[in-house]
Amino acid sequence: MTKQSKKGFTLVEIMIVVVIIGLLAAMAIPAFNKVRQESRTKTITNNLRQVASAGQQYMLETGLASVSYDDLCPTYFATIKTVNGEDYDAVTVYEDVTKNKLVVTMTGGDTVPYTY
């Protein structure tokens, strides 16, 4: 009679470990994607703040009421690197003096107001 070794894992133990890893991954991946999207959104917002600030400086220096992205870059700030394929080339900054706001108009007509 030969003795069988009792070392190693059973099929059931391995399946349980795989299921647990699968459940952890199912919870972690959506959370990671949410954090990633929030990071992209914050980066884009900060980029637009930079454009608005440069636009305000440009308008103060020139006396104009609006300015395009092409007039600001690269004189007033370095070229902005995109994080989500966004397009800053069609961005315009104008001043809404009735509400003390700078308004950044993005490609597609979306506007982002900045109060000062």
C-alpha cells in the first residue's frame, strides 16, 4: 500500500479563492473608474480656470471684452495637455460685467462661469 500525500489544495478550496478574488475585483473596478473620471473632470476644470485667468489678464491688458484660446496660448500659459480628448482650440473667454463673471465657452456651446 502506498501512502498518498495530503499536501496541496482541494478543488473546492481553489474555487472559493477564485470566487473571492472575483468579488473583490467586481467591487474595485467600478470604484477605480469613478475615481479616474472624477480626476479627469477636476483636471479639465482646472485647465478651464487657467484659461479664464489668462483671459482676464489679457482683457485687462488690451481692454477687449472677449478673447479666444489661440490669442492666449502660449503667451499667457503653456499649451494645455488634454486628459480626455477635449478640444480647447475653440474655447472663448468673455466677461459678463453685469454678474462679475468670466464665462468660458467650450466646443459644443457649453459654458463654464467663473465668479471674481
